[in-house]
Amino acid sequence: MSRWALGRWAWIGRRVLRQIWFRAALISLFGVGLAVVAALVGPLLPETLHSQLGQDAVGTILQIMASSMLAVTTFSLTAMVSAYGSATQLATPRATQLLIGDPTSQNALSTFLGAFVFSVVGIIGLQSSAYGDSGRVVLFSGTVLVVAVVVVTLLRWIGHITGFGRMGDVIDRVEEAAAEAMRAFSADPRLGGRPAVPVPADAMPVFAGETGYVTQIDVASLGTLAQEHGLVLHVAALPGTLVHPTRPLLHVAGEANEDLAGGLVHAFAIERHRRFDQDPRLGLIALSEIASRALAPATNDPGTAIEVMNALLRVLLHLPPDEPEGEELAERPPVHVPRPTLDDMLTDAFRPLIREGLAEIEVAIRLAKTLDALRAARPYAAPSIARVVERLDRTARERITDAADLSDYEAARGRSG
């Protein structure tokens, strides 16, 4: 299998593993398998292992578990959907995909559903006389095991649901996703390719033929095709870019037929919504949206905005401590990939806060201190930070009407600047 196929399948595998239906189907199949194994293994056991179980003992337990697990599954699903709606209304819709992918809630829902399926299959087997005395012993043992797993899962779920989807939980999840994307970006800003260079005038543009966001680029597969056909590729659409039939995904320097162009397009994943994985800017945007909504007049929650600024600082501190030097190009494929600039990322992070937050002096002061902390920790970013500070100062002097508040802000800027 080619490196292209491996990279593509690995990405697809990660996406499938995050889907709630996958875990639910897997655990449900396990429940069915456990009930079937009880019927198959029972006749193979020695007769001395037969227990004097009441004829209806296992059936009664399974009946209770089936009815209770159906109710718990319905309640859990309702709680999860409610948390998604709360996050959308109070924080940002961009956080919903993180809540949907939460492994604890997925495991809980899947376990409850699997226990329900196991109970139903067990009841069907009992009613159809598929289990003998030995089969009942095995089924009873499996039922005890399932009950133990359900109890442990339920205890974890009770502790988890109390904070699931709350504002603090959403901020933490978005920060974690943004930090992970920023760490990956810092480790390899070019996604395994080479730095961008001017595109030759005769380079052929390649278009997607559909409209959506680029969510993933398989640079390894692009490099394989480029080396096999003697091409030099120039990526024009990074993850997070909205493409359409008239916006090119990349430019090709060299001869490329229609089939090859189709192969190059398949190295780009295009979806209706942005994803956090290869898009470091989306995490910054989502955090700033949470702060912007918290600072809306109808909400007026400067404390949340301050928490978001703390999260933004932690995320941006995942940028390398020193400005990256020239990358080693010898082993990299002939795929030139641009990178988001510091100006772009700082604009994503702080423009909504400057626009919405300067009516609250606490937010203005914390914003100034946050920018100063970032400048002290990453000196090479000082020119970009200075442009944000200049806009902050200009807007602050326009928006802060109270003389005492303006004096406090300028004092904070004086101490930080």
C-alpha cells in the first residue's frame, strides 16, 4: 500500500473513531456476541458446573436491565443534546464538534445501549429455549459482568454530566483543541512540505469543483505524486480556507493531465465545516467568539472574557520560543506550503475582544497585560503585537469615556509597555 493510501486511511480512521455511532455499534455488537457466546459455550461445560438457578432468575434480571438501560440511554442522549444546545447558545457553535467527540459521554451512551441490546438478545434467547442449564450459568455470569460495567460507567457519567457543556468546560475543551493544533503547527508549520515561494506564471491552477472548507491536506500524497511525475506543487488553500469552483487548491509547475489533477484534488479533504486538527486559527477564532458573546450587552460577563484571554495566552505560548530558522529541505517533497502569519493569528484572537470588550475597563486592562506577557515570552512576535497594541490604544481612547478608567488603563499600559 502506498504512503498516500496509508496517510489517507489513517486520517479516515481517526475521524471514524471520534464518531459516536462507531462506539455505540462496537459495544452493541459486543453485547450481542456475549449473549450468543453464552448459548454456544453452555453445552460444552461439564454438568457439575450447573447451578440451581431459578428458571426465571436470569430472565428477571435481564428484564430489569433492559427497561432501565433504555431509560438511562434516553436520558443520557437528552442530556448530551441539551449540552450541545447550551454550548451553541452560550459559547460558540464551533465548540459543538468537540462536545460531540467527547470520549466519556460516548463511552457512557454506548455502554448503556450495549447493555440494553445484550439484555434484549438474552431475553430472546431465553424465550426461544436457546439456553440450557449450562447456558443459563454462562448467561448469568455475563449478566453480572455487564451489570458491573454499567455501574462503573454510570458513576463516571454522573460525575461527568455535572460539568459537561458548562461554560468552563467548553472553554477548556476549545483551549485544549486549539493548543493541540498550535503544537502541531509549531512542530511543522509547512505540514511536511517546503516554504512557499513565488508561483511561476505558467503554473497550472487546480480547482476542487465543489464549495467547502479545506479541513486536511495530505502533503505526503501530494509529494508522492509530484516526485512520480516530476512536478513542483504550490499549495494555495490551507486548512480553514473556503474554496469554490473558481478558487484554486494548488498550482502545478509541470505537465499534469486530467487524471493526475483529480488525484491531486483527492489529497485535500473538503467539508462544509472547519475542523480543528490542521487549522490552528480555528481554535483562536472559537475562543475569541466565546469572549465576544460574553461581552455582548445582553450577557455582560467580563469574567468569562478574562478567562478566555488567559486561555488565548496559553495557546499562543505554544508557538516556538524563538523564530523558526530555515527548514531542512533536502528530504522534503517538492510541495510548497504557505503558513498562517502571526498577524493573522493575533487578529483572529484579539480583534473581537478589542471590538467588544473595551467598554469594560477590567477587560481592557487584562487585554493589555496579556499582549505584554506574550511579547515578553515571544520577542520575535513584537512587531505583530505592536500593531495589535496600537489598535487597542486607539480604540481604548475612543471607547473609554470615564476619565478615571482611562487613567487606569494608561497606567496599566505604562507598567506593561
